[in-house]
Amino acid sequence: MSDGNGALRTSKNAPTLPLPAGQFLWSDYLGRKFALKAFQYAKAADPNALLFINEYNLESNPVKLDSLLGYVNELKTGGAPIDGIGTQMHISILTTDTGIDRTFQKLAATGLKVRVSELDIRVNPNNQAGFLSLPVNPTLLAFQADKIKYVVSSYIRNVPAAQRAGITVWGVDDPESWIITSQKQQDAPLLFDKNFAKKPAYSGYLQGSQKGK
């Protein structure tokens, strides 16, 4: 929804320029009110649906986080029926715990529901070549387990129970991760390996759910 500086996406600051043929951004035609209209239309279509605004890189970009919160306030003031905020946590073993805590604390401070809409944790954030040709280093898997444990425990500690809307791990087994299939990068970001065996991250998730209480 916004670029790295917190500005709303338009055809002037889209990630891929020029835009592919046949693609456009709603903000070019509706301005800042495109999200307001989207929420209003969604509510009219299903009055009982929970409506979330969703963004990524919040835990690594404080400017983007604050910009999103400002935009949410703007939309709410304009009458947008926003129920919650979703964060796409495509993070890595290098993501700081401080950034994770800050994100959950600031999202929770809005009083809206908070959801981790997409969670995976890269163990090869620099996309080192040949990474998948050998078994993943056990030390990296341990770091991954520690990081996911921290994410889950931080979510529980910093988001009041009434505001928790859940955590979705973004995939099942490593080979099917979007990081590999879509981004064409070499990694092992999920809870199960290529044989659907539980990785240390699986236990880390469970431990985090208990530690956060």
C-alpha cells in the first residue's frame, strides 16, 4: 500500500516501473480515498465481515509503520469501517526483536484487532547460491526456531487477548513457499521440510504460544 518512505503507492513509485501492460493502481484514479471506498464497498457487500487493512515490512521500517497508523487514523476519521490491521511478517533470522515488539505494541495501541496475516522466517536472507544443495545448517534452524518463538510470544504479550485475530504461517512445507516458487530464492522459511517433517521452528512456535501467556 505504501513505499519505503511511507507514501501511498502510485504509478510514480510502484515497485516495478513502468507498470506492466494492463495494470494500474487505484490511487491514480481515486487518490487517497481509494481505501476508504474499498472498505465502504466491502461493508455494503457483507455487513458482518471483519475488515482488515494489510501491510508488510512494518517490523523493519518504523517510518512505514507510523505512516500506516496515520493512514488508518485518516480512514477511520473519514468513516472507514476498519476492524483490524494485518501485518505481513516475511522476516528473517536477522530481524530485530525490538522491531517485532514495536510493531505489535503500536498496532495494539490503535485498539483495533491485530493479525499476523502472513508469517515466514528466512534462514538465507542474502539468498546465498547453493543453499539448497546441502542439508540446512542446524544452527540456522535453531535461530529460526528462536525467532518464531519470539514472534509468537511477543504477539501474545503485546496484543491484548480481545484484539488478537490470529497468526497465519504463510505455507506448509519449505519447497512450496512463495519465496522459492515466486521469488525464485533459495531458503527454508516454514515449519515443515521437503519431507513434511517437523522442523525446530514447529516446536519454537508451540513454545512461543506458551511463553507469551
